[in-house]
Amino acid sequence: GEIDGGVRILADKLLTCETRETEMYGLILLTVKHLVLSKYSEERWKEILLKCGWKKTHKGEPVEDEDYDEQTLFDMVKTASELLGEEPGALLEMVGYYFIIHLQSTPYVKVLNIAGGSLPEMLSNVNSMHGHIKMAYFRKLAPPNISVSDVKDNSMVVHYYPGKASRGGSLAPLMIGIIKALAELQFKIPSISVTQQQSLTDDNDCHHAFEVKWINAKDNQNNNSPDNRGQNVEEGSNTLSLSCGVNPRQLHVICPFHIIVDRKLKIVQVGRSILRFLPRLKIGAALSQFFNILSPEIITTNEASQFEEIVNASRTDPFILQFLRLDFDRHPPPASAPVETPRGTSSRIVHLRGQFIYEQNKDVLIYFASPMLETLDHSHKLALNLSDFATHDPIKDLMFTKQFSKLDQDKIDISITKINLSEIPKSPPLSRRNSAAPMSARSSTRTEYLNKYRKRTGTTSVYKLSENNSKNQQ
């Protein structure tokens, strides 16, 4: 039911929300504001807005999810550098650093928390992260492309492709600041250097390459970079080639939460992400030692009979398995950390939902599954990040969609509380209200508030509440 609800939310987003064209420069412009306010003064910020021509073309101040063009950013940075006595490149690098500081004080920090377990892994997952944000919220997001190569113990090369040559200048210093902030703030790396190796710019393409080096890599990284994840997995589990031609490494990529059992329900192989929870799992152990089949109900107790019963049930029923124990190979967040979890469940309980497939040639059952997660918080609590899921796994889109839907609703609630009380009509005492239509009157009042929110913020991505939903919320 919870998964179906997530699918419904995702469908509503795809079918009803109006798309917006943005490169998320609103967040960066807000970062410039917070940087100036924290290091200089409010008077300086107002002076920058005035001299860069902001007041002539925009109302109010920068808005987080508003669409601003690249030239607006360059104009603001150029004006700020002149007034603050900073070189434009140095100021852009500072903005990149403060961009991560700003994100850590917003709900977007939940996205950072599951983006990766190490600096190379996180930067490798940036494109995937942008893809999920685009699916969940910014339907016409045009983010840059970022890739990582030559990953070593204490160095790597980061490739940054803005997509097109910038008319107002280069955003390469912004990327340098972001890399440094992620290293120092997200992964507590004490010393890091970022050197621009290459810059190729023409009318159709733009490519920047950065050599990144850091110290104390073994103390600060958890050895989960993309280059060594598959190697660690194959050392920890048995390997089984399938008759369809899929080799073990491919199977780990296609379904990292898979489980293979023989006719005696002994574990033959598990996916790489299963080993994140059970790093000491031994091949040949009984399935029942680590997992409990919650649904469908398996009546027989004999192992051979259970095998046949699972084969028969798998033709029509999905299977839900629960981990009986969790031995993290990463240090999980502290148990006291606040986290949103599914109703009635513990944040440390993990359920898998999937399907058993009988592989006749090998005489084994293969369980293809994904974890049942609702929120990014829940994933973070379990020390899971984007690399632990298959690229095609829709559970990631569902978690992002629910996260950004909650963000939208929070913005509505905050905006409503800011409406001047004088604009709200005074309600008569309960005894004097017309009992025939009190709910519709209050429902229309909320609709007026929502319309005011849309008009003031210029956004149209909020939920179009039906009359019934409005009545329920009232």
C-alpha cells in the first residue's frame, strides 16, 4: 500500500504538474546572498542588487526554484566582485563552497546524505542524483554532466561538462569550490587540492578537467569508490553464471539485492548490496538464518517441499522478505539521529519486495528484489546510498518524489502562515455558523490562500487539491 501510494504521487507529478525550465541558478543566487550576508553586511547585499540591475528586471529577491538565466548569475558575481574587492574567479569558488554550506541548512541535505559514501563515489553519482531530481521535481532541469576517472587512493580526475560555452564567463571556479566543500564538510577530509588541468571551450561544447588530490585517504574514505566495489563483492560471495548468459558481475549490477538459493534453501549467492547489511554472511548458510518470508505464507516446513511451494507461489505472488539481523559494513548514523520512517516500523527493519524465478538448468531459485523504503531519511538511516541500488530501480524515484512533494507542501504551509491576518475573514462563533455548508466555505478559503501563494511566488508546481482533499485537510 505504501509503494502504491508512492506510485500514485509520482503519476500525479508526471500528469498534472506544469514543467519548469531551470538550471537551478536560483539556489546559487541564494548562495551569493547568504555569502554576502554572513561575511559582509545586508547593506552590501542591497547595494549589489541595485548596481547589477536586479531591481529593473526582477521583483523581490532571488527565489530558490525560480528560473534565472546564466547571464544573471554572471552579472551579480561581477558586480559583487567589484564592490567586495574580490577577483571574480575567487568569488565564484567561494560561492561554490558556500553552496554546499547552504544546502546543508536546507531539506536538500537529505539528497547529499545518500549521494555517496566517499568523495569519488558521490561525484560519480551526481548525474544520477540530478536525474532523480529532474524526475521528481524540476521536469526541465538542464544540469551539467560530471564524471570521474583515474580514481586512486588519494587522487582522481573530475570532468565537468556544462553542456555549452558560457557567454558571460566560466563556471569552473564554482565547481572547484563545490569539490573542496564536499571533501571538507561532507567527508571530513582535512586537506585537499583541486587543480584545473584542461579547459576546452567552443560554441557547441565545453569541458573542464580537474586533478583532485587529498591526504589521509585511508582514514577518511571507506573504500567504496566505484572502481573497487565490484571487486570486494566477488571476494565475499560465491559466483554463479546463469543459462541466459548473464555473468555474476552483471547480475550484481542489474540487481544488487538478489539472493540465490539451492533446493535445500541454502544461500548460493547474494547481491553486493545484501552484503552491505550482512558482510559476514557465509555461502551455504540457510536462508532462514538471515531472512524471514513474511508474504506469501509458506505452510510446509520441509525444505524440499518449501522449495516447490515457493516455485508455485512465485507465478502469481510477490515475496516480501525481512532481514532477521543487520551487521553494517559501514558505520550507520547514530540511533538517536532524527529520521522519518514508515508508519509502525523501526528505521532499522529492512524488508525486501521482489519475485522468485526458478532457474531450471542450475536448479536454483533467484530472488530479484528491492528494499521497501519510503524516504531518503530511511535510506540514510540504513547507510544506503545511490550506488547501492540498480540504475533502473524505481524505488529511488519514489523516494525523491515523496521528498520533493513534502518540500512543496511545506512551502505552501509556510506561505499560508505568512499571509497577513487582516486578509483572513473572521469566522463567526460555531453556534452561529450555517451548519449546511461550513466545510465548503472553509475549503474555498484555503483555495484562496493557495491562489495567493501561486501569485506571489510565481510557482505552479503545488498540488491541485481536490475539493474532497481540501475538506479532509480542514
